[in-house]
Amino acid sequence: MNVQAGQDAEHLKLLSIFHYIVAAMMALIACLPILHLVFGLAMVSGRLDGSKDGGLPGLFGWFFVVGAAGAILFGWTLAVCTVVAGRSLAQRKRYLFCLVLAGVMAMTCMPFGTVLGVFTIIVLMRPSVKQAFGALPAGGAA
């Protein structure tokens, strides 16, 4: 194994570990809107003001419920995709998935996801890494 392949292997290993760490942080942060979800459900059910018909507070509560549920779902989905990408980096599989997810993380998960996404893109663009993933034929140039 040459020096470049050893460095690539080490970089991919580190990226994989950092993907797991960032995924855990994303999943934890995605739990924050649960408070909004509970508050919205209380507004919809009428338990906040004691009314049974819902009315305007009930209608407004649906905005809380839908917004919070969407944020939670997006955050948890992104966290699961990040874990899959970390595993894929370690196994040298799903090159395009890892590359696309790195771009999504760079745009949506500031600041840690941005740094991790940019470094992942830099490493994945190397011809030797593309070859390790099987995305580039042996001896081919990008």
C-alpha cells in the first residue's frame, strides 16, 4: 500500500467517525421542536384555554404541530442519512450518496455539518478515493 492510499484510508476513517458524531448532534438538536409539538397539541385540544371547540387557538396550534413535526422529521431523517453515509465511507460504498449528502450537510447543518461536508467533498474528489470506491476505473484519471 502506498503512502497516498494510507492517507486516504485514514482520512476516510476520520470522516466516518465525524459523520457519526455530527449525526448524534443532529438527532439531539432535532428533538428540540418536541416542545413546540406538545404546545401545539395542547392548543389544538383546547387544554390551554379550557375551550372544547378549538377556535382560533386550535387553528393556530396546527401551525405549531405541522411545523414542529416537519422539523423533527427532517432532522431525524438527515441524522439517519448521515449515519448511513458514515458507514458507507468506512466500507467504500455509495460514492454518489456520500457526495450528495456532503453537499446537503454543507448547506443545511451549520457550522459542524458545513465543515464536515466541505472536507468530505474535498476527500471524495481525489482520484485515488474515487478508485477506492470503484467510481473510477483502475489507472483512470478524473
